[in-house]
Amino acid sequence: MHVNTRKGRTAFRLFSILLLAAVICFLTLPLYTALVIRDTKTNQIIWSRRLVEDEAFGIRWTHSIHRSAIEEHYHIVKDQIILSEMTFHDYGIGMENELAPGEELVIENGHFLIRNMHRAFPALHLFIGQIRANHTLLFSGTEIPLGSIEKPGEAITIQSEKRSILSELGGY
């Protein structure tokens, strides 16, 4: 009795191709949102962490003129970075001098606080301070000096990105 193995091989090959296509789709499908820092010149990722829903982050830095700390607090809404609050010690040159509708300036614990902000940015672009700015990322209860992940003076871009398993493994 002769068994037709040609149909079996064709079915196996088709199944294998479909399975491989499904795995590739799964690996490349954007599954989660991440906060990503890229070197602006090369566009290479230099730091990336997953964001849980409604997770906030901040940036603290020292103002170059009045040399006091400034903290900016952000959250992500639909891939936009929203500046929601800013805290600073001295009100002077280089600080916010106008409030947008709905924003409120209060003094709390000896600091100025602008709250109810809703300023949207597709990304944050900054140069890591070389002398006194000491830019620090405040993320998930940790303080990460930006000078520890990229050389001071370099330009970085901070943004929200949809990431896949493959992009996380490959770092692109």
C-alpha cells in the first residue's frame, strides 16, 4: 500500500510558515508603552523602561542663574508627554511668567508650585548639563542622573514609544 506523503509535507510546510508568521507578528506587535531616552544625534536608545498606566515621571535640574532646584512632573497621555506640575524655589529670570488658563500658582512648603498644568509635548529635547544643571530623571521611585547614562553636554530626546518584544531585545 502506498501512502501519499507529498500532501503531508505540503501541509506541514504550510503550517510551519503560518506558525513562523504568527511568531514574527507577535514579536513585532507593539505591546506596551515605554519611556525611552535616545541620543539625539544617532537616534540610538540609551535608556528605556516600561511605563505602567498613569505612571508619572519627573526631571529635576538646577537653574543656571539662581542656582536652585526645579522639578517638572510629567505623565503620558496617548503618546504625548504632558507637563502637569512644576516646583521651584525662586521666582526670577528664566522661570514661567504667565499661567495658561486653568493653571494655578501657589506657595507650598516655601516653594512655588504651578499645578493643573496641561502642556503637551511629542518629546522632550534637552542637552545634559555640563556644569551645574545636574539633570536627574525621577522614575519609579528612583533618581537617575542623566549624566550617568549619557555624556554631559550631549543632546537627548525623551519620549513615549510603543515597544514590542523584538524592539526591546534589539534595542532599536
